Amino acid sequence: MTVGLEHYLVVSALLFCLGLLGVIVRRNLLVIYMSLELMLNAANLALVAFSRFTNNLDGQVFVFFTITVAAAEVSVGLALIVALYRKRQTAHVEDLTTLKL
């Protein structure tokens, strides 16, 4: 049995759906943030799979830059979450609906 493009796309779709479910169901900021990153990685997996099976490196180069930007996004996002936690002493979304000082 050979692993084809369909297998990669199914795994990518499952990862994306799992991330979407985490964003919709969970109420903790860290879990939501990790679910968003999971969705981004699912899209990256699909891009790499398409790039590999079309013998074109453009998708892999795009994923390289996407991962680089995601690393910067993680540092800024986690800093914001830590700042909100220090200010409000909670990481639940429903407690942060009003961000008045």
C-alpha cells in the first residue's frame, strides 16, 4: 500500500476539524490558542502534500515562511495571554468579555 495524496489530505482535514472543535468547545485561552495553531499546521500539511505530489517546491517554501511567522505569532500571543492572566487572574474567555481597566 502506498501513501497517496488522499491520505495526507484526510489527516490534514482531521487535524483541522480537531482544531476547530477545540476553538468552538473550549473556553480556556491557552487551549483555544493551541487549537488555532493546530489548524494552521493542518493547512501547512495540506500545502506540503500538494507541493510534494505536484513536484513543485513553491508550497514548501510558503510553509517555511508560514512557520517562521507562526513562531513570532506564538511569542506575541503568549505574551498577551500572560499579561491578561496577570491582570485578571483568569484565562477563561467568558471572564474576559469586557476589557475595561
